[in-house]
Amino acid sequence: MSRTRGFTIATCTATTSAALGLLFSPGLGGAASAQGGGNPDPQKLAAQAQQSLRDATSVRLGYSDRSAVVTSNSRLPTSMNLAIDRQGNCVGSMTLGGHGGSVEIIKRGTAVWLKPDQTFWKAELPGERGVTASRQFKDRYIHGSTSDQMLSGIANTCDLGALQQAATVSAPSSLKEGLATTLGRTRVVPLTFKVNGLTSTLYVTVGKPHRLFRAAQRGPGTNLSLTFTDYNKPVKAVAPPASQTVDISAVPKLPAS
């Protein structure tokens, strides 16, 4: 069956959940001895932050992958900015590596609207086909359902439940707390551990309720981060006007690859 590979890229963006699980390194958990004083020890602080994420009704996810293998690949996302909630609403955008362009995303329940930029179409379709598509679909949303093969991955990308499920593993006993610092305007405490040559850091907000602000991983071939903001803020997924949409059946198709 033919498909537009640019839309199946959405399946790859579901790796946000897998990335979160990787950053927490499941299987490395262990009992930690309590530290003296009134502050939670690093394991407890991480657990509280994970619980806040699991309890969230909505969150804004900032995804960044600057690994060389990703930034050079037009089929993989280098960044995303998505507001998602438990009701299946999702609003934001993603940028692809290797000059693959960018795509705006709106999702309401099972309905999906995607607005790729002109660079995307030219990267997706060879030669004149890409140029024609970039003109034909300029500033227009491709509309379909998550039941459509080309859009099914969006359901995974915008799945807050899957993201929350990934935040269920125990923090490793080797977790070390660093000095409080400021990221943007947010005061956070870094909690760091190393495994397999990679350094993972969980940045947890200083103030209560303790929330996971960022999870990052660095090392050979790896430069990944997930940022979480706007906890429990409503997600306004407004359908674009019909005059700005095109049914997905009109989208040119490429052989699956």
C-alpha cells in the first residue's frame, strides 16, 4: 500500500514516550537511604516529580533531539512543541531534520489537521511533484482521521496517557542531587545519573508541588531533551476553517519505504 512517508514520520515522534522511559532508565531502580534534614532525598524528589506528571490532565511537551543521526535525517523530528491533554486534544508543531521542513498539528479526538510548510513538500516529493505540491497545499491543512494509515501515528504522538505511563519507573539509587539552578525562569534542582556512557539529568522544580521540568540525556551520539510546562492548562484545539483544509485523499502518495 502506498503512503506519504512524511506523515508516517508521526509514528516516529511517538518515541517521546520511549525517550522518557530511556531517560528514567527502567531496571536501574533501587532502594535509597533517606538523607537527613527536611528536604526529600533525590529518589523521593524524582518520584514526586514523576507523580505530578502522571497526575497531570494536560501538559506542554518540548522535544529536542540534536543527535547527528537525527539532524541529518529528513524523516526524523529534531524538535516538537505540543500541548496535549487526556481528552485527545493536541496543538503544536514539529520540525524535521535534514531540511525536511516543519508541520503544524491540530488534533481533536480522532480528527487531525496537519499543515506542512513548502520545504516539507519539496523534501517529500521528488522534482516538479514537490514544487507543485508545495504550491497546491501552501498554507492549507491536510484533514483526516487517526484511522487513516497516514495519520495514525499522530494518535501516538499526542497520547498523554502513553507519556504518563513511561514515567512509572523507579529512579536509580545512583541518582545524585546537584545545586539548584534556573532554566529560563524556572528554578530547578538537577538530579543526575550515568549509565552506558550516557548522562541523564532530571530537572525538578524547587517549589511544591515538585514537577518534572526537563529530562535530558547527553553522551556519544546522544543529545536529547524533553521539557514539560503548562501543567493542567486547557488545550484549545480549534479546527481550522473548511476553506483552509484539504481532504487527505487529495494528498499525493509515495511507495512505502
